[in-house]
Amino acid sequence: MRAQQETGEDQRATAIAFVALAALACCVPARATVYVVTANPDMTFTPASITIYQGDAIRFENAGGVHNVHADDNSFICSINCSTENAPSDQPWSVIVRFNQVRSIGYFCDQHGNLQGGMRGAVNVIDRVFVDGFDGTPGPGT
């Protein structure tokens, strides 16, 4: 009888430990990814539209020409940096912008675009709960 009690207690302890580890694993944030969007000499962004997960970042890079990146809602305006030197620049700049809110946001180059057209791009930020194939759409980065 005593051996059966210990076995039952051991099984219960193992089950509790398993549940605790599973709960902990689900709460550890996944590693964020940094995607690259390039401002091109032909006045385009590549890719022009990108889907990423909440918490991921985009490294915007100037591959030639006078460019910057300016969010439609003014949440970021960047070129050499995102604070004091954010006007269009012909320097080979590179800046990282993190996207922590689930939303879609457009951006443009002040030199070659605006809110309505020209040199524009878009970022679609989705919740990490959505995974490839879950909702029938391709995963982030596409």
C-alpha cells in the first residue's frame, strides 16, 4: 500500500512539474527577428510590403540615392538615425525600428513620396499566436 501511495504521489509531482514547465515555456518570449527593407536608387523599397510578428524589427537600409523612411503616423522618421539626423540622406545609412504593436503601418521617403503615393512601403505586424498556415496565409517576412 505504501509503495502505491509513493507511486501516486510521484506521478502527481511529475504531472505538476510538467504543467509548471509547460506554463513557463509558453510565457518565455520568442526570439525577435530583424528583417531588412532596402531603399533603392530606383525610388522603391524592397520589399515594398512586409509582414512581421509583434516585437520583431526592420533594419531599413539606404542602397543608393537620397532617401529616408517616414511612418504615415510619424511614429518614426529615420535616415542617418531616428532622432536628430532623419532628413533624406545620400549616405549609406542603416537604422533599426522595432514594431511592438499589432497593426498595419505605411511609410514613405520624404524626397520621393508622401501619404498618397510615390516611394512607399507598408509593414503588417501580426500577433505571434498566428503561425504559418494557421489562418491560411503565409508567415512573416513574406
